[in-house]
Amino acid sequence: MNYSIDSDKFALKLNLVDGDIEIHGEERNDIELELGDLRKNTAEEIFDIKFENNELTIIQKDSKKLLKTFNVKDVDVVIKVPSGVKLSGEVKNVSGDISIHDIAGLVSGISTRNGDVQVVNVGDIDINVNIVNGDLKASNFIGAVKANNVNGDVSIAEGVYRQLGINNVNGDISISGEFDLEEDAKIKIVSGDISINSTKFTSGHKIYINSVTGDNNITGDFPEDAIVQQGGLKELKNLQFLKDSIQPMIKQFKEHFKFMPHEKVKEEVNPRKNNEENIQMILKMLSEGKINAEDAEKLISALNK
């Protein structure tokens, strides 16, 4: 399916249940949509698809019965756009990876329950990423990244960073690049290591690092007072870290997955509430001295295996 575009700005609303999503730029003047091996009439039974005023909407229906009828277990979505386009909107998935690359700009909310998110070569960006199980990799961009991740690593590299806000429960955080911050950056983690390397620091703002367990490795070109390290086990005395970091993440995930009526989503997402209650209990046990930091880390890791 092909659509004509008459602007360098393109809006997208994409909600998918099962399958990978790829959005990439190339030398072309139109937008091309591929939905796996589905024929057009089958695709229209499974998806609500609409294009008008340079805005493409693709919503997977409550399609458990339809998928069974058409013998389709999952559908990969590929969207090819002109490389000079600036993309805005939202990309949401339940089970599958999301890859966005080689476009001029990106302003978007990106969510997946179970899958990796990769954003590469996207020019100017302002993204808000939410992941339950999976890694985030972002590189070669200029702009702002806000990310919440429950179980997985966050890797941000080769960029110029104007805004950074990273919350992670279980996994490592690695950030390398040029810091030209427009506001203080905030990096929060419960279980995992933090590595930050500055190739150039041209901001008067600070980077606040708040971690419970794990090592912090800070290298590169930083002013003496640019890094403020907080946290440690003392943060758990009143569970303030949990209130400030994990609970907002849970709220974000609930909001991002409201759009899906699909039965599988209910099965996938509801157990997460129990997991987060378990994480709260583990952190409370740690703060009360009933377990040590190593035991807490192992328990949190085991929740998602």
C-alpha cells in the first residue's frame, strides 16, 4: 500500500499486538506500508487503516478471532518513508521489536511490552520510550530522550544530548556522547551499573545519578561539579526511590497499554502489576535488613525470567 505525501512532516499512529515494527527512510517521494504477507483485503480485516492530511493511522483490531481465522500468528509492520521526513505521533506494540532509523526527525511516544527498541540516525529527536521487557538502543541523533524500562539495558551513544531522563529497574545504563543540556539530566536505576562518558560537555546544567545497587563509571570531559551522585541503600529507608522512580513508571505503562482490548494484552500486562508489587516487597525487605543487596538484585532479576 502506497500513499502520497506533500510535506516533510508525517504523523503516525500505530498500535500493534504481535509482530515487529520497522520505520525507515530511503530515497523516495511517497510512503509505503507493508503488513507482512497479508493481502490488502485480509489486512483491512485485521487493521483499521486510514491516511489523510499526511497522517497515517494503523490500529490492530480486537483480532484474536480474525488472526485465528486467517491463520496469522503475528504481523510485521514495515513503513518506508522519504529520508528527509520528520515523524511525529505514537508507536505502540505489545509483543515485538520496534526499529526507527534513517529519517530527519522524530517526536514520538514509543512503547512495547516485550521487545527491543532501536532508534538510529534520526536527526533531531524528542522521544519518550516505555519498555517492560527489552533493551533500548539509541544513537546518532541530536535532542531529548526520556525512557522508562523495567527489565533491560539502556544504551545511548554518539549523540548530542539536550535532555535526558532515564529510569531503569533492572539492567545497565550506558550513555556516551556530547552533553549540551538545556536542563538537568536525571538517571535513576535500582539494579544495574551506570556508565557515562562525555566526549564534550558544553552545558551549565548537572547530571544527577541516583542508584541503589551497582557501580557508577564516569569518564570523559566533565566539569568538576557536573556529576551529582545520590542514592545507595540509604534511599530505601522510606522507599523514596520507589515512590519517585518505579511508581511513575508503572503509571506510564498502564496509560500506554490502555488502547488494547485484545485478550492477549490482558494476559501479558496484568501479571506485571504483581511483578511490581513483588519488586516493592523486595525493596522493603532490603531496607529493613532482611536481605542484602546481592539477594535483592537476584530476586528482581528472577522475576522476569
